Amino acid sequence: MAATTQLRTYTVREGLLDEWVERWREEIVPLRLRFGFRLGQAWIDRERNQFIWTISWEGEGSFEERNRQYWDSPERERMALDPRDYLEKTEARDVARVY
């Protein structure tokens, strides 16, 4: 199985960057890990109001399939966290490590 890694860049609504990071750490990270995703590093760019992170999947099925299972899960629904409340723009691109 080849790993899929995504580099995700989120532009966060003005004034919500710290709250987004806190909710990401406390709610999203634990559930992503329970679903078998690996999380790399995460950064904030305060000047651009951006949150940048990496997420990988190396299990059965594709990244897209596992991501759909995550989003469709009762645990994710109970989270009551709609990214649209925090994020103005999202960008995700598949990347490959060279070093």
C-alpha cells in the first residue's frame, strides 16, 4: 500500500485562528488518529491568517474512501464542528516526500 499524504492550507476567518487551532487539536486530531490517519506537522501563518498541516493515509482502501468514512461517522457528526464557520478557503494537495 502506498501512502497518500496531503498538504492542507486553510485560510481562517479573521479573529478565529486560535480558536480553530484549539478545536483542531482537541477534537479533530484525536478522531483522525482513531480512524488511522497519520498527522504530520501543523503550522500557523498569522500574517496570512492560515493554518497549514499534513495528513497521511496508508491503510486499506484509498485516502478518499477513508476520509469519507471519517466525515460520515457518527463521531464526526457529534463533534458539531462545521469548518465553514471557521474557514474562508481550503486547499488540499497530494504531495510526496523527497527527503
